[in-house]
Amino acid sequence: MKFPIKLSLMFLMFYFMSCNSPKNEGIQLMSISRSEYQNSLEGFWLGQSIANWTGLVTEMDKIGIPTSDGRGEGFYTRDDWGKADQPNIWGEFKNDLSKIIDFKVAEKDSVWGADDDTDIEYMYQELLVNIHGIYLTGEQIRNAWINHIYEEEENYLWVSNQRAFDLMQKGIIPPETSDPKNNPFYEMIDAQLTTEIFGLFAPTQPEIALKLSYLPIRTTASGNAASIAEFYVIMHSLASMPTLNMSLKSKIQWMANMARLHLPNEKYPAKMYDFVVKNYDNGTPWETTRDLLHEKYQIQQDDGYLWSSKDKDCSGCFAAGINFGASIISLFYGEGDFKETIKIGALTGWDSDNPTATWGGLLGFMLGKDEVEKIMGRPLANKYNIHRTRKGFPNNGIDSFENMAAKGTAIINKVVLRKMEGFVDKQNNRWVLPIRTYIKD
């Protein structure tokens, strides 16, 4: 299995200049504080939850191509923030969430509800913390889905996730659940929602993160959708890379450009990325870039992007591709600002809770829980109810971000010892890792 990602000279420069790298028998080492990383993991869960629930307010309101009765056409702009939420393409309002387009949060002493942007990641983390190994097998993934996902009731699965679950109930095991012969939704957005966390389980080493996430991604994704999911995994792994006096904006864009190297140049994800970044660099307003993205890929179907005509239900509104383009818009134009990135993501369109959740989680990790609460202006809920969407977990499904972060730290301990050739400095509560100057094939 090959991973076509190379590290640039810029990557190496920042890596070597900024690492705390004592010498040990000729091997350069770097160290990462476990306590700081655990706070970052709390920030990941908190930031992801804020962005997920905020994005749900506008989810599927605007998809560019209208439905037969005109809903879904046009797009929101920055001026719509704080104004009335409009119905989605099925005519539904999200009044139970918010009547206006604004941040949706769980206040202190309340509980965050699970959603499909966080619950499968939670499920995979629970699985990894309770097994000896670090690589999930197809059988383990299938068993977890069968044990924790409702079969008959509302199960918060759509398109590729639902199809994969249907196949699992027939005894089919990943990666066959994403094979285009079995799953016609193999290039939908689903894998993005469920696998970013694997990048955080391999800090600074995306080649290991890609191996950890290889089968979970291919539980629901194949082809371009798998490449897009890997893009996000790489970014999450690079988020813990130390840098010299780099602003959050610069580091975010550097991480994205590094992950871009993983995308095959001839495929539409790379071309979408380059299209958005070119418009950003040219100073094009984000709304105009979004409109141009819609015209180029949903209307003109350039670069072999055909999902708007393949999907008769909503013109590929759930597709990994168009939502990837939308996510890059919110990432670059958000420029590392937590609130602004979520605002743009919520207003850009399509499956708007997914890009927002991805970047809310990533920025939340990079900022840490305390800084996220400072940005939001107050302490927020720290408890999480996985049983809102899933079943079969301890304590009637109630967990805390602090406990969830501790579980993530325990998984990283295993990865550091078994795969990174590192060790745990218990006296100083740090991971000590060899510096990797390249990503292996």
C-alpha cells in the first residue's frame, strides 16, 4: 500500500528549527507534553460539538441547484448571519435548534448531544482503548457498528454509512462495504465525518495516521472520497507539529498545502483545492469563490465531477467532492479564526454541518479547551451523551470531554510505543518521539 505524500523543504525547515530535540545515540528526538495534548483533545471534542450543532442550523438549506419547487437555490452570504434560518431542501425548518443563523451551544451544566459528526469517532475511540492492538480489523469494525447502531429506529446514518451498515447486517465486512460494486454511495461525504480523529492518534506522523485510518476510511469510502478523508487525517496529524512563531492562520494553510500533496493531481479533489486556493490568493470574496465552485463543478461538471447529474435526489448535495470544496473555502477564508471559520462553513451551503465540525474540531484541538471557551466568552458544557444517536455504552451513554480526552491519550500511548519507536517519559509526563524527516511508502 503506497501513500503518495512527500515532505517539502519548508516542512523540514520548520520541523528541525522548532523541535526540542535532544540527542540519543545519534537519533534526534522531540517531546510532546501529554497534559497539554490531553487539553487539546478536550478542545477537539468541544470545538467539534460547537461547530457541528451550529452547522446543523443551515444543513441542506442551500445546495445551488434548486428542487422542483425552488428550494435550495441561491446561497447564503455573510449578511445572513444572525438572520432567520430558511427551510432546507425538504421544506423543513430547524426551529428546534434555532430560528436564526447563529452559534448553537450547550451551556455549562447541560449536556452535548452526539450527532453523526462525532458519534462514530467516539465509537472507534472506545473500540481502540479497549483492545490490545492499534489497527482495527474489518470484523472489529463490523461488530462495533452492529452492537452500537440502531437497526430499526432512527439511527442517524445516511447514504454511504447507511448502505455500509445494511451490508454489515448481511455479513459483509469492511472494506467490501465501500466497494462500488456493493455501495453506490462510495464517493459521498461519510468517511470525513468518522475518521479525522485517527490523525490525532498519530501526532506529527501522518504516515502512521494513514495506516491507522486506512480500513475505517474504507468502511464507507472509495476512490476520491477516500483520498479526501485522508486529506483531513493528514491535517489532524500535522496539527501537533511544532513550528517557529507561526500564526495559526499560517500554520493552518501550511498544513492544508502539505495534505494537498497527497491528492492525485489529475483527480477532481486536487483540482477543487487548487481552484479555491487560487481564488483566495487573488482576493476573491468567499461568496464569489463559492458561487464559482458551484458553477464549475455542479453546473459545468468540470474535471470529471459528475455527481450533480448522477444523484437525482439532490444533485450530489451529500457528495464528498462539492463539500470538500466548500470546506476549503471556510478553512482558507476563516484564516485560523475559530468563530469566522465556523460562520463561513455554516453559510457556504450543502451539507454544512460537516465541514464546520471538521474545522471546529481541528481548530479546537490546536487552541485547546480553555482557549475555545475564552473565544466563546464563557464556560460551556463538558458532558456528552453518546446515547442520543448510538447505544450500548456504559453510564447510560453519558461521558465527559475530559474522560474522552484521557482515552485518546491512552490510545496514543500505545501508538507511540508500538509504532512510533518512542517512549513515555513518565517523570515529565511527555511522549518522546524520533524525528521523522520523510513519510515512508
